[in-house]
Amino acid sequence: MSQSYAQTNVQLFNQLLSEGYSQKDRELVRVTYEFAMVLFTGLFLPSGKTFIDHLVGTASILASLHVPVEVVTAGLIHAAYLHGDFGGAGKGITEAKREKVRGVVGEDVEDYVHRYDRLLWNAQKIRTVHDNLAELDPVERHVLLMRLANELEHQLDLGGMYFAESEKEQKGHQRYMERYGPILVSTAERLGFSSLAAEMAHVFESIIAARLPVVPWIRSKHRVAYLVAPKSYRERFSVTFWVKAFYSYQFCSRVPGKIYRKISERVQHLLRTPFQRASKG
């Protein structure tokens, strides 16, 4: 049986108290959780799990390792620049977003979150990081630890299997765990966190051995975190416009010349229409 980690803010606050984190530390986590409530409102994982529960779980794993509160706090908003809603249409990191995060959590925590976002994570990187741990400075090691905590949290309770929509996808995920799980476990061990390594090994072995029926647990076609907005929700016109423009540009840039021009003309017409209607109104 794997260790139980917090999934709600209350459970996390209680854990921090029992783990000996100070009142000042707990206050920083509380403020950050309130910030996370705004950034990740209505966001779900493909499995159907609320995204903020995943964030709390990641912070809980880090807290169980007794790392500095700045690292725990960064774990609580580690996906701010990937999935956080700052109120505009643009995705990714901007200086304005960084300044907003700094204003809430401070420079040290923001630096961890920024570095986490910049840490490319794929099969090649997993091996490269494992083979070059000695070259990492203390901050980089903590950022890598955040990544390992994120990986573990996604797999708890066979969570990774609930992303799959077919038996083929399930088996593909299990092959991934067979191939890269041992490297992740070894990385945790070499970072000096043997308890984390043991927990990861146990959870990954459970994933590999699992035999789950393939049923539509959550009827979603999404492959990454996605928004479920209330029916009363209305996105600002400027945000809607720029999002449509961005995705239209991405689509048009991938098609041949003549087709590109025809689609571009049509897209330009569609994008002009709302402005024309607005001016007539």
C-alpha cells in the first residue's frame, strides 16, 4: 500500500503542522493555495481529477520529504506558467506573469516555478539528467525533485492508467513505466531521497502489474489538463479573439500555399466580422 498524501488544502495544512513547519511557513502555503484557486479554477486532468488536487498532492509529497517550504510552495503552483489562467489569451511565460507570481509568493518560490517550467522533460532528458546529477547546483536539484514529485503524484492510485482510452494506450503507459520508472527511481535515490525512491518503485510496480478494464470512466477527448467552465461563464471578447487568431495562424502555417491563402482570407474575414458587428452596434 502506498503512502497517503494530501489531496485537499485542509489535509495539506494539517500535514504541514504535523511535519513541524512554522506558522510563517504555513501562512505562505495558505496564501499560495488561494492564488492557485484563482489560477486553476475549473481545470481538470484527463482522468477527471481536479487539477488543484494534483497540485496539493505534489506539495504534500515534497512536504513529506521535509524540504524547505519554498520548494513545497513552488510544488503547489508548479504548473502556473503552463496551465495557469492569468486573465489573458497568451500562454507560457511572460515578465508580467512572473511579476504577478513574485508579488504573491516571493522571488525564491517564483524562481523555482520558472525553472520548473523551463526544465524540458522527455525520454532523452530523463536519461541525461540522471547521468549528470553531479553537475546540478542545489536549486536545480530541488527543481528536479519537484519534477519527480509531480511524476509520482500523477501515478498514485493508478492515476496514469485512467488517462488511457484503450487497452493499447494502457499497455503503452505500462511500457513507459517499465523503461523509465527505474531511471526515475534511481534519480530520486541519487538525490538523497531514499524514501521517495522506495515509494516511486512501489507505485510504478503497481502500474506495471495493473489490469484495469477499459471503460469510459470520464468521457473526455482531452489529452492534457482542460477547463470545464460554468454555463454562466463568458470569456472576454479580446481574449476570445486572440485565441482564435493564434490557433488559426498555427493551422494555416501548416498547409500548402494556395490553400493557405484561401484559408487566410476566410480567417481574416471571420476575425473582422465581430469588429464590424461591434462598430455597427
